[in-house]
Amino acid sequence: MLSLNSGSSFTELIDLVRAYAKQETIGELRGTGRWLAWGAVGGLSILLGLLFVLVGVLRLLQSTVFEGSSGMSWAPYFIVLALTAALVVFSQSRIRKPFLHSGGNK
């Protein structure tokens, strides 16, 4: 049992609490940092790839399907916008792990 009268026991208690706090926070923060970094890299890669695909679909529609129709020049943009909205809805429906730690033990 620690006695608060003794100076060495009190400093020992403080050191023990500091060591425990560092152990429980620094390890978790490192894991969180890695999780966020890989998530950001993956998200940016998917974003860039989908951007190129959607611009390619837009150019394909403009050059083949709606090539001569000047009255329907807005249609390819609307189609790509609808495709983008469908991809966003699909992406949101596939998210399984919204939080880093969803309860439970490690």
C-alpha cells in the first residue's frame, strides 16, 4: 500500500501513472495515425482513378453517342452526374467499419 506521507512513494505513484498514460495513448495514436494515413492514400487513389474513368466516360459519350446533336449537348454531363451519384450511394452502402475501434477487445 502506498502511503502519501512518504515522498518517494508519491513520486513513484506519479511515475507509474505517467508510464501507464504513455503506454495507453502513444501506442493507440500510432495505430490511429497509420490507419488514417493508409485510408487517406487509398481514398485519394480511388478518387483519382474514378475521376479519370468518369472523364473518360464523358468524352466517350460526347464523341460517339451525342456527337452531332447540338440540342442534347447537356445529356452526357447529366449521365455522368447520375453515374457519379450512383457510385457515391453504392460506396456509402458498402462501408462496414465506420470507426477505428468499434468496441470489443484488441
